[in-house]
Amino acid sequence: MTAVLPLEFVNVALPGLDDPGLCLEIPEHSATAVIGKTTTGVDSLGSFALGLTSPAKGRALLYGKVISEMPRRHALAFRRKVGYLPAGDGLLQNLTLRDNVALPLRFGSDLSERETTSRVGLMLTMFGVGDASELRPVQATVEQRRRAALARALAFDPPLVILEQFFDGLTPRAASVLLELALGGVSVEGSRRALIVTGRYLPDRLRPRIERRFHIKGGVLSTDD
């Protein structure tokens, strides 16, 4: 039996693509980048995948399902399979970085407060933001915010990660470190998680770690070699 793909776009309409739209498969254990100007619509792909918005034409299949067609409760549970980080960091400005990371565990899991505190502490250390954990986002650096946001997105250890404009404002070294954290290490099949990155550019240092690279330009999706 053929394995279900983590994510598949079938004839998805984008402003920057000619008909029939975007046709792209995101396989397990690999990293994929789709690069294009903001006007191409690449930053809508994560929203389409999670059913937060729907494309004018075509379908986004998350593990074979169209999330926007699910009952709300089922959709919320199904989204735990995905670590989604929209453009920017998405952090709540009235909470500390620690509380931002804890948010999905407090409201989306059965962990006790003690268990949540312990898990969050480990994640903050792993993601290198422990010393800044009591800062609010406005007090933190871009890198610290991005580290905390990624930790929050990976709170449920999802098998698929979607990052939008994630590397903007980061140094090449920081971008490389955070990419490895997002991939979750390596296994005999490849990276532990499937990953799709969308945005305006991809740092050169990251290209060797992202096996599948695509570029939208002039209405065409092409391989970015």
C-alpha cells in the first residue's frame, strides 16, 4: 500500500502561478523549500494546508485529508501533526517567552502544570533561549523570539513542520542551527521530520540541507538548482 504523503498540493491556485496551479508533493523525512516573492502567494501554502483559508481552486491534502472539510474539533486535533510557524513569530506580546512556549501544552494537552513546567524548561534549554525565558517578545532579540516561536511550534513533536519567512533577520549560523532543530535530527530514512519552508529567499548555507528546492517566477514553478 502506498504511504500517505504528509502534504500534497493539487492544482492549488496562486497569484504568481499560471494554470493549472501548484502541484507539489511533500514526502516524509525530507526538507522542501518553495521560494518566491510575496506577490506569488507562497506564504499562503501553510494556511491552505491547515485549512485556515481555502485556495480559490485546487486542494491541499494534509496526510490525505482536506482539513477545511473536517468538523472543527477533529480539525484542531489533526493539526497537532503539524508544527506551523507563520511569517513573523506569532508570539503573544503580553506573555513571556516561557509562557508562549507553554501555551499549547497548557491548553492542548493532558499534562499537569508540573509536567508542563518541566517539559517547557527542557525545550527552552534545547532551543537555547533559557536565559531569555522571562522576557516578553518586545524585550527579546529577533533570534530569541524565533527560537521561542519554533519551540512552541514543536511542542507536540509533530512529524511535519511548515515555516514561513522563517530565516528573515537571522544570521546564517542561527538559521542553520534552527533548521537542524526543526528537522529533528536524522534517521536512516533522512531527517526525522518532513519540512516545508516558504519565503522570499533561502540562505546559501542552508541549501545543502534542503534536498528539494523550488522557485516561483514568471508564472512557473521550477527546480531551484
